[in-house]
Amino acid sequence: MLDMATGEFTEKIIRHEGKAVREFYAALEGPVVVGIEATGSMQWFLELLEELGIKYRVGHPAKIRAAETRKQKHDRRDARLILDLLVMEDRFPEIWMPSTEQRDLRTLLRDRHQWVKMRTRLQHTLQAIALNHGLRQGHVLWSAAGQGALHALPLAPYTRQRRSALMSLYAQLQKRIQELDKAVEAQAQQRPQAHRLLTHPGVGPVTALATEVFLGDPTRFSKGNQVASYIGMIPCEHSSGKRQRLGKLTKEGNALLRYLWTEATMHAVGKDPELKRFYRRKLIQKGMGKARIAAARKLGIRLWIMMRDQIDYEEFCRRGKLRQKGEAHAGMPAFDSGPAQAVTG
């Protein structure tokens, strides 16, 4: 650490044992700024600094490492590098951090998603049992009638025992997910930004709330390409000179929000005419996989525009019609992309 008033430099090793960390930071006097590299287990430390009223700045790990040209890496060098970037060179690669409330809502969404994945795996197992014994009902298997038909199947003793255990677990998972769905819906209705996103066709409470809490402050993005890059919905690029090489998606962003946008897109394309035309055109040009991702990116940028301009879906469409007529308006969507046409050649 460095005392900016006296120029005194101090190097000390603090063991994470007992209350040593709390006692050290609580004893610091005057305004203090702490620099830390982003890690997955830093939450307790940030909460400690907030409790002590100490300002902190969280840095991007890859950019911090890129600032060091030498191949040597250990705690002492890392600490000195962070100090140099934070104080001496004033080019610390700070990242945006969500508030305590946003972090808690993120936990709610991740918890629900984890339970849903468990339910999906269980459904696949029960579906396999049904298919192996001649019961082919598809999604109807999860209705009351389908569950009754599955329960009535004549099975061997161990398979019957396994079916009973899985069906009982499925009922418990379903109950837990319904409770979390109610909590998510209540939060989406209470929060103005999420409630505004619900007006877009195909966007439900989970997608709306996730878009708000994972994107955070919409004004920190200046254009839609930055939003897509932040979520990881842009292609890798290895270009040189006149030759442009685009690869697969970077996926350097929040995987849950990327997944929710993709799932919501398949509901939105059936309800929004413009998005439907865009999806069909890309379907012919690029195929199903790329068309779905392109439509999901377009939907995500739409939701960001609605958050940034604080408008609902009706106002979003009105601005699109104004642009179609040639009238300029800030933040308007490209409304009419034209009908899908077959590509021949």
C-alpha cells in the first residue's frame, strides 16, 4: 500500500485467519481506496469493505494480467502490479459492479435456473422410461393424465421403484420452481424497468428481470453492438488486411442471460411481425442456429433500448414507424426489414 500524503510504501502479508483481515482494514485512517482483481470468491471481502465504509475498485483480471509483460506471476508481483495501475499509472481497468440488491436478485434467478436444469434432467429420465415401455405422449406426459398413465405402467420391481422415486422428486422440484416463479414475477412487477420490458411480446418475468439485473445501468453502453459484446453474442474475429475471418460466438458474457434471450426469441418471433420477418430471412440465409442467435441478439438490443429510453413496447413500435416514414428520432429501431426471400445462385 502507498500513503499518498507522505509517499510511504508498505508491504505486508495478511493471513486470512480469524479477524486479521477485518482488524487490518478497520485500523486504516483517512480516505482509503482498495484495488482488487475480480474473482469468484470476493463477495465476502467487498461486503467487509462496504461495512467499514472503504471505497474499492474491482479490476478486469485479463486486462490486469495483460499489463504485466514478464512471465513471472505470484502474489507479491500481482499486488505490486495492481498498486502501480491504481495509483502510479492511473490506468486501472475497473469494471462495473452490481449493487447489493442486484446481486441478491441475480442469486434468485440463478437459483431458479439451477432447479429448472435439475427438473429437465429428471424429465428426460422419466420420458426415457415411458418410451421404453411403449408410452409416447411427448409434453402431455407432464399433465395430470400423463402422470397417471406413467404411474399405471406395469414395470419390473426395480424400475417401478425408480419410477416412484423420480415422480416424487419431480413433484418436489415442481413445487419449488413454482415458488421461485412467484418470487421472480413479484420482483418484475415491482421494478419499473422490468415491468416495462414485460410489455414486449414473448418476454416473461424471468427474462425481464434478468435483463435488468444483469445489464445494470443501460446508459453505460453507447450502442447496441456493445450490449451484444458484453453478453457474448458477437463472433470471434481474426482479420488482417483486407481479409476478414469471423468465427464462432465469443460467449464472453453472462451465459444465463444469453440463454434466456434465446429462449424468449422463439416466443417473440411468433408475436412480433418485424422480428418474425427478420428471423425468417436469416433462417433462409444462415440456417436455424445462426438465425436464432441473430434474432436473440436483436431482441436483447431492443430490450436495452427500452430500458435506456424508458419506453414501453408500444412507444418502441411508434418510433419505428416514424423512422419508416423518414422522420429522425433518437434510439429508433430499424423497423421494417422487408419480407424473407429465397436466396438462389
